[in-house]
Amino acid sequence: MHNAMVNADAKIGKHTIINTGANVEHDVVVGNFCHISINAVIGGSTKIGNSCFIGGGAFIYNNISIVNNTIISAGAVVRKDVTENGIYIGD
């Protein structure tokens, strides 16, 4: 989408949306059927599983892993791996 940035060596899965202003840093892997919302920032070398939703303005630190079927709310800050699927709000 408009002003989205996908940096070097990032891999984006099938049917995934990288929405307006989102920043997907280097060496990130985003699974299939994901939605990276407006102005979300995905730090370098992060791995996001299949069928995940990353809310608007969320910030995910470098080297984080997020399991399949996970929702990260708008504005959340993810500082550590998400090892159980679910809905995560805040930081």
C-alpha cells in the first residue's frame, strides 16, 4: 500500500497485506494470510507466523517470533517472543 516499506531480504507470504505506511525491516519473514496494519513497524529479523494481524502503529522489536493465529493490538509494543496464539494488548 501507499508509503509502505519492505526492506532487504524480507519475505512476505501469500495473500498478506502490508498496509499504508507500514515498515517491514530487513530479514523479516511474514507468513501467509497476514495483515500488517497502517504505520506498524516490524523490527529486523522478526518472524511472524501465518494468519496474524498486527494492529496500526504496533511496534515489534528486532529478532522476535510470533506464532500463527495471533492478534497484536493497535499501538502495542512487542518486546519478547509470542509463543502462544491469542490476542495481545499493550506492551
